[in-house]
Amino acid sequence: LIEVNGYTLEEKIEIAKRHLLPKQIEEHGISKKNIAVGKPVLETIVDEYTRESGVRGLDNRTAKVVRNRARQTKEGFLHPIVRTIIQRLLLGLFTLFLVSLIIFSSIEFLPGDFGEAVLGQAATKETVAAFRRELGLDLPAYQRYFDWVVGVVQGDFGQSFSGRASSGQDRSRSVIELIGPRLKNTLFLATMTAVIAVPLALFLGITAALYRNSIYDRVINATTLTTIATPEFFVAYILMLLLSSLYNVFPSLSGIRADMTFWDKIYVSTLPSLTLTLVIVAHMMRMTRAAIINLLASPYIEMARLKGISSSRIIVRHALPNAWAPIATVIAFNLAYLVVGVVVVEVVFTYPGIGQLMVDAVRTRDVPVVQACTVIFAGTYI
């Protein structure tokens, strides 16, 4: 029992007080009242007791204490949950680093050049070279990547290329200044969709599990499978045709502005929100139904049925709390998708979000904006 040597005197005495048999303490003439006085004697007892018997000779509770002490000595004194969180954070940072490297490399291989796009084909090579030097595009790729990463760590995504003119005028703005309002709009749309989609998915999943194999269950499953298999842009155009063109209920273009009232923003964002709701409800509903049905064969569910508890109460009070782990995972994944996967929906409805901004930046070769948007998307998923 080598690890026992790592105990301090006070810890050994504490083990003796809690775990050694009272008979052994009494044989050495030590009582609970004068136990502090007999520290040298108690230390001898603990050393001899652990040296001769080892872990196998200890009672279960003492052996568990000794093993935990040895494990802490080997792995450190961090709580397992804290250690897991730190490991996940470090893994997330490493993944984000790899993603940023892939993003930067992909943008480097994009055809075309911003300097040539702004100056035109009639510009001379010297003029294009001077313009690239002004933007810092003449530096080596590794140096530009290092400068970009250092700026991102400091919260500086750089200056946008938009606003740079061939005349030399610089009306460009910082990337954060461009992304801020757009990200706020995307988060508004994501929140609005989540408020509708999550309760609806839970309700449909619970009721489908409650009335399993019924007509209601089959209709819900067929509908969700259809929405999963249908592309987002097709769902968006169908809703636009029905609720905007044929029946003028909602506007087809979601031109949300900062000066709008809260209810005007909701009205304008209804069609994009409905499109995203139809897409993500299917995943969450099917996972809720599958998780609950999987638990209905458990022994404690059978016992609840034998007690005469109603099926709805069994699902809500007994099955649903134990099915939260897979359901919560799918909900978190779909909530991240509401921020990352809105690019197509925002483009279709011309919604001024971060997805629309990234598409516009790719079209104009605005490299700093594209990099910032993709890093935000990757960070949201990670």
C-alpha cells in the first residue's frame, strides 16, 4: 500500500477515528477524548494496520477512501466534472483552430482577386500591386493567417474590404460593426423559431408516443418525414406561394429594420420562422417519440401500469424525465442549426442576417467578413 504514505498525520488520525475498530483503539489506551494527545501512538497504529493488511484488509469504506486518495494523487485533485469541462474546452479550442485553418486555406484557393475586381481589367499590374499592398494582400499567406488569428483572439476581426475604391477613398467599416446588427437579427429569428418549435416538437413527440401506431401517429410521422426530405428553399418557396402570393397574409420579403417595433419585426419574420420551424420540428419530434417509446418497456413503467396509473401520466411523470438526455442533445443541436443553417432561408427571404451578409461577402470577395462569419458559425456548433 504505497499510496498510504502520502497521507498526512492528521489524515491518518482521521482514518483511525472513523474506520479502525474501537477495540484496537482501546487496546492502546486511547479514548475519543484524549485522541489528540495520543497522536504518535495513533500514527503507529495506522502505519502498522495499513502496512500489514493493505487495501484488502481494510473495510469497504476505508478501502474506498484509500483508493480515491491514490486516484487523486495520480490524476490530480480536480473534480471529474471540472476535469471533463476543461478537456472539452481545450478540445473545442483545438477544433476551432483547425476550422480556422481550413477556412483561411479555402478562401485562399477561391478564384479571383479583390484588387482586380475593384480596379477592373484595364488596371495596370503596378496599380493592382499597389492596391494589394495597401490591403495587406501582398504578405505571405502564413503571416496573414497569423495576424488574423491574433486579431480574432483580441476580438478584432479586421476591416472590411467593402468601401475601398480605386480612387483611393476608404469608406470601409470594421467587420464587427458590419456583423453586429446582422447577428442580432439572426438571433432574433432563431429565438422566435425556438419559442415555437421546441414546445411544438415536445407536444407532437409525446402525443405520438402516447397514441403509438394510431392514425394520428402515422400522419405525424409521414408529415415529419416529408419535411425532413424536402429542401429548405423548396419549403420556403411553397410557403411564399401560399401565404404571400395566393393569399396575401405575410410579406414575401423580410426586410427587417432597426426602427421597426417588436410586433412589426415578428410579422415580417413570420415566413422565415415558419420555414425553419418545419425543418427542425421533425428532428426533435422524432427523437422525443423514439426516446419515450424506448422507455415504455422498462420495468418501472410496467410497475406504474400495474398500479393503474394512466398512460399520459406515465409518459409525462415517469418516462419523459428519464428521456431528457437524448432529447436535450437533439434540441441543442437544432438550436445551433438555427444560427448556422439560416443561410439559405435568409437568402430566399432577403432577411438581413449574418447568413445573407456572408453570401454577399463571398460575391464581392470581402475576405475578412467571410472569415468572421464562418468562424462564428463554427464556434456556434463547437
